Amino acid sequence: MLSGKNILLGITGGIAAYKTTFLVRLLIKAGAQVKIIMTQSASSFVSPLTLSTLSKNPVLMDFVNDEDGSISWNNHVDLGLWADLVLIAPATANTLSKMANGTCDNLLLASYLSAKCPVYVAPAMDLDMYKHPSTKNTFTKLESFGNTIIPAESGELASGLSGEGRMAEPGNILSFLQDHLAKGLSLSGKRVLITAGPTHEALDPVRYLGNRSSGTMGFKLAEHAANLGAYVILVSGPTSLAIDHSNIKLVRVTAAQEMYEAVHEYYDNVDYAISAAAVADYRPKTIAAQKIKKSGDGDLHLTLERTKDILKSMGERKKNQFLVGFALETNDELQNAKSKLTKKNLDAIVLNSLQDKGAGFGSGTNKVSFIDKNLNVKAFELKNKAEVASDIWHEIISQSNE
């Protein structure tokens, strides 16, 4: 949920500020970009240098920077607009009251007032302060603005008392953000299986039979599904691509048989499955133990055998999964794609043709047609593959909800 998100972290002057070092690490590990604004009093509890090192961004405290006679300013409007979400942790009673009443006397508050994104606050204060009627009124007012309160936890407090008021632990803040952001996403709670890339079928220890698939389309489909809240198992053949998303499990395989086994390890427990891999239809019947050498001037003859049809086997075992295949064709495109959809018991198929410039392997773009189980065809214009992935998922979700 946080992968690729820009998070503006505000740190105010409470003892819980020391925990923000752990919080920053967790946010970065979840894939977020983090910029930090501290109040002056917060710097008494945690080092700006430590947070700058962890976030890989300078920690901001003032509107104006004056270093070695050079004066610059921190643009609170740009900071507010940069953020995909604002998180203020710890949020002291003083700062929360200022937020509720529009007080703007530091860089953090100015950036908060400039933000157009969701705002989360993690209160931290002593138990009597937390229960005070004015604090409760502050929470109500902030929530009426659309801000979200991350509830404080109970435990030992800095005063020596024990009760409600501790800032939520960093791991719990992370979980709260992920769960809250997932609500309402179209694939939240769903499990998705996607195959991507080519397969390599060994001839000998050096050579293999393969194809030109880069795997990009499958990886973009996986990324888009994860951003819609799904947990994705991405089974990829050999490719140089990498993916870093907390909602994606990447399973790397080489040959068609390995992909078959990996697919059926997960297939029964998914809601959606997309077969975007370019799987070899044939493999050498015999794999040479040593590198094959040239023998005189004669030709080399290979005996090939069929690989297991992964997509067909998925169609045969299908229960409640919404199953989508891909068809890359060079002739009779529409007829071949519709035939494949029917024969393999698919719910939909994505057709692209090597006759279309910019489509197919080795390109950052693709031009596809989406064919549903009733053989209705929806054609799309040439687009980059991230946009194509969005179009495909829009059609899949629309079809599966009918």
C-alpha cells in the first residue's frame, strides 16, 4: 500500500520522537519516499542527522536556511503538494490543538495547511492530557476536517504513570496506514496469480530454446494489481526485471515445467489468474550433458516434445478463479484468440498482434484487444504497458463483478 508513496513525516516535541527512527526505517522498507519536518522542540529528543541519514533526505525545521551566508527557503506549499499522505508522529497536544484551530507558526503547520492529501496523526501525551475534554474536542474537530487519528496505546508513560496516551508503536502505525489505505480498493483482500516472461528450455549446459519476451507486461499487471490492494504471486521466467512491492511475491523459474509446478502450487487459492508468460510449446526431448559440438559438415537434428499446457491445465482445474489468457498472434488474430479462449475455458483473453507496430515483445508499448467469455471485443489504442495494464485490470474487474 505504501510502495511508491510520498510521505511527509512531521515530528513534534514529545519523548516518543525517539521512536521515529524505527518508523522511518519501516516506511522506507515498505517502499515509500520519506521527507521529514521537525519542530524545534522535537530536535531535543531525536537527532536530525540520524533521521536525515535514514530517510536520505535533509530534515527540515525552519522556513529559511542560512548557511555560510547563503540564504534559501523551504517551500511549504511544494512540500504539501508533494506528499501523497502526511503523517504526524508523535503529535503532541500542543500541535494537535494548533492544527484544529488553524494556527500556523512553524514549517510543519504551514505544510499541513497546504496539503491536499490524507493526513494521519499519531497522538502522544500523558494519560490525563489524552483524556482531557479539550483534547477530545480537538480529535473531533480534526476528524471533521477529514484527518485520521491513529489511536494511542496503553502502557507505561514518560511520567511514570501507566495508561492510555502512548504513541502507537511504529509497526502498528505502519499496519494502520496499510489497512486504512487498502479499504475501498477494488482488489483489497484478493489474491492474484500472474505469469510473466519467457521460458528457457535447455539444449545443453550452454544453449537453450527461448523467445524474445521481456516480461514487462506481466510485471506491470502485477504492480497494478498490488496497487489496487491485491496480494500478488508473480511467477516469472528468466528476465532482467525486478520488482519491489510489499504486496508482491516474486517466484523465479526457468523452464516450462518449473513454471507449471509453481503455478499449480498457488492456483487453487487465488481469485484471479493471468497467464501473460510466453511459455515454450516444445522442449528438447533429450538434454545433452555436455556442450554439443559441430560434427563434420552435416546438419544437426533435434527431436522436440510438447511441454505441458499450463493455461489449459488452469482452465481444466478452474473453480471460482477468474482466468485470463494472452494471445500473441501473427495471422488470423481474432479467430485464433477466440478459439483459444473457448478451448482453454478462459473467462477472457488479451489479444495483441505482431502486425501492429509498437506491440508485442521488446517494446515499452502495447496495443491490445480484450475479449470476454461472450466473445465481445474491446480494442484499445497503442499505449505504454503501464497504461495497458490499467486498461486490462479495469476490464477484468468490470467483468468479474457482473
